[in-house]
Amino acid sequence: MHWQHGKRELEKLRKSFFHQNGGHILQEKLKGIDVSLGNTVEMFTIEELKKATDSFSQSSIIGKGGFGTVYKGNLTRKAITSPNNQVVAVKKSNEIPLLVYEFISNGTLHEHLHDESKARFLTWDVRLRIATEVSEVLAYLHTTISIPIIHRDIKSANILLDDNYTAKVADFGTSKLGPINHEHLVTTVQGTWGYLDPEYMQTGELTEKSDVYSFGVVLVELLTRKKALSFHRPEDDINLAIFFLRKLNEGCLFDILDDKLVKGIGDGAKPITEQLEKVSLVAKRCLEVKGEERPTMKQVARDLDDIKTEISSHPWFNNKGSQLQEESENLLGDTKLVNKLDYVDESTNAHSSKHLEVVQLMPNEGR
């Protein structure tokens, strides 16, 4: 009787959490969705997720964080949006509902930038494409959806790469809904040292421009392949953003750029040189101390897309540069690079007209 009573109480608690977290609203929304359209949200029972994760066994754990644990699972039924036997990541928070995501197996951008064996796959065109994709994701969060979302922890460790090196922004655990009637939110400062907006640190006032600063640091990482914060560098150069800006102001940009990029610049490689310089200037604008002097993410995305388009249409790239493109394709295999962003807006469970899908995972788990 005691066991039966405890089971009933647990079931009541689950239903309470399900209702509290908007599960019933999601169920109502799903009833009106045409499943033939695809890209829909699907609900799973706890029994199905237990089966997929071997009852949430220790061996299935792929990451832990302050908000819960993430498990690798295998869905074995024919789902509406998921093919049979699809590998997924299941985030089991301290409360229900549990969240089921696409499993990303290729690790984080941070791992690829700072691992010599993986960095060779990050040619300049791949890095520029990743930067453009991430900027478009942030522009979408800031301006496209009805209530803006400020990510608040943009860094290379929170950018996942799939097998085609397509960028997927992760970890929305510290995200905030942007202000509707005010220019900023006053919050407890959260984020990662080296990426934190100095104005936000000083005032506690959070705006979309805080994400812009953090993205600027990621841009510098892509350009230099140096860590955002490193105590192995001289004292004045510990902070990468400050180190980069000083070198740029001294006219010594190419002294700080990644050797792999600089060595690839030979005779006739003017377009790539110009691109490196232009992207560096975009990074500089993102790293302005005053938020009001930084561009919006929409402006950054447009600028990076223009720069990316230049090289593909430049006659040097189409002729002399074809060898570089071929080498890049050989390194990445036969799979064609897909310039696509899979993005789910967790606050609205909605998709944009461009079918961008936001992927939320736990911090620093690389999956």
C-alpha cells in the first residue's frame, strides 16, 4: 500500500510539472499540425525514453550540467519527425518535461580549433561559413522571433559541428528573453570569462549587444586559433580580445593570425588576404567597449555573407583557387557542405519561415 501510494504521488507530481511547464499547451498545438509537412515537434512517453536510453543508465550519459543530465539514446519506433533507430540526445532536467534533440557527433568548434589533428579540416572557407551561420542564428534570435532571445553565453565550446561542419548553436541554459519595452535587462552577470561583454560586467545591463561582443571573440578565435583566455601568454595578452585589438591597431594583424591561414596565402591570393582583413574589421566593430557602438547581429550577418560571397564569385578563386577548394573537399570527404541552420525556438516551439531550428544542449558537453 505504501508503494502504491508513493507511485500515485509521483504520478501526480509528474502531471503537475507537465502542466506547469506548458506541456498541455504543446499538446493542443500539436493537434492542429499537419504531420505531412515534417519539421514538427513530437512528444514521447517516459517509457519510450527509458527504452531509448537503457533506463537512463550511467553508460548512456554524455554530459552533465547545472540543469540536469544529457543521455545518448536510440529511438526504435517510427516517429513523426524522427526516422526509426535515430540516435538522439535526451536532456533530463531536474523537472519534466525531458527534451529530445538531434545527436551531434562531431564535437564543438572549440575542440576543432584547438586540436591540431582536427584543425586541418578548418580551412578558411569552412571557418568563414561557420562564422556566417552562427551570425545568422543570433540575428534570428535577436530580430526575427516575436520576443527576442539573448543567448548570454556565446563561445566556441557552445557551437557544435555536425558531420558536414554545419554550425549548430547550443546551451540556452542561461538565455534570457529580451526586453520588449526597455533597452536592457538588469541581471546577475553570467557567461564565460574571455567572452563576457565588459560593459555588461560593469553595469549588469544585458542587451543583444552583449551577444555581439561574445561573437566578436569567437570571430577572433576563428582568425587566430588562440584561446579566448590563456595564462600561457604574457600578462598583457592573456585576454585574446585585448591582444587582438592591440595587434590590429599596431598594424600587425598577420602576426596574430593562425599560421595555417597565413601560410596558405601565396602569390595571387589577394582575395583571401582581403577577406581576412575584412573579417578582422568586423570582429573589431563587435569588440567595441560601448555596446551602442557595436553593430547589430543582423548587420554582422549581412557583412559576413557579403564577404563569403566575394570569394566564391572572384575569378581568382574560380581559376587559380580551384585547387584550394578541391583540397578542402578532399579533407571533408565526398559529403557536400550544406549551408543550413537547424534551429528550435524553445520558448515558442515555433519555426521561422526559413526553417531555422535552435538546438539546446547542456554546457560544455560537446554533444
